[in-house]
Amino acid sequence: MDFPKEKMEIVGSHGGKTSEKGWLVLHLGALDLEGVSKIYIDLEDLEGLKERGERHTDVLERMRSLLGGD
């Protein structure tokens, strides 16, 4: 099974820990995984997810700065 990139995200923190590389989160709730024995994830998709996450972080930091946050 090719895992859909819309069901993946990379987060920088989990369980109170922060990671420079982050964690890959696979959202399984809406997927029918019966009979699935292997899941394939394109590493190019992971790079895109990481870049998107970095852009979101930059936007949040700019918003906080504009609003007078730390």
C-alpha cells in the first residue's frame, strides 16, 4: 500500500520532548488497513512535509512577533 501523503505530517515535539528532526505522524483513523502487510512512504513526500512544517513555524513566529509575543 502506498501511504497517502495527505494522511502524514511531521511534528517537532511529542510527549513533552522536542526533536530537531521531528516525528512522522501517520493518521490511520480513516484508512481501511485490512489485509495490509506493508506500507510504503515516498521519501520525497517526507521532504515536502518537512518544508511545509518549517514554513508554518516561520509564519507562526512572525505572527507572534507582530502581536508582541516572545
